[in-house]
Amino acid sequence: MGRKPKARRDPYGAWLQQLRRERKLTQQELAKRAGVPQTTLAYWEKTGRLTGRQIILRLASALDISLNKLLRPDRAEQDRS
């Protein structure tokens, strides 16, 4: 009986985690700023599943970034130029 293979982190969840770490925030600190439980933020980072406009707006505000940057990680490099 071998180990289960580790589930891959969702690319969007990894992007969210990267944004948080760039700002030197813990999950608990960002969760508090966004007004959500830390376990919810951990779930988002693992699955990449954010729901609800208000949550997304609060998260972008808590990270001090635009909605475009939060929602379009594939365009983040273009935004830096």
C-alpha cells in the first residue's frame, strides 16, 4: 500500500498564494483584512475557487491590487512593463 500521490496545487491558487507572499502576509493576516476565515483563504489557495463578487473585491482590496491583476495571472507580466 503506497502513498497517495500529492494533489497538484491549482495554478490560480498558487497565484493567490504568490500575491500574498509578495506582500509578506500570512494567511491569517490576509484573511483578516479580507474579512474571511483563515481556513477559507487556505481553501482558495489550494483549490483556486473563489466565489462571489464581494469576496473578490475585498480580496483585491486587501492585497492592494487591481481586479485585473487578481483575476488574470497570465497578464501579470504585461502589467509590470
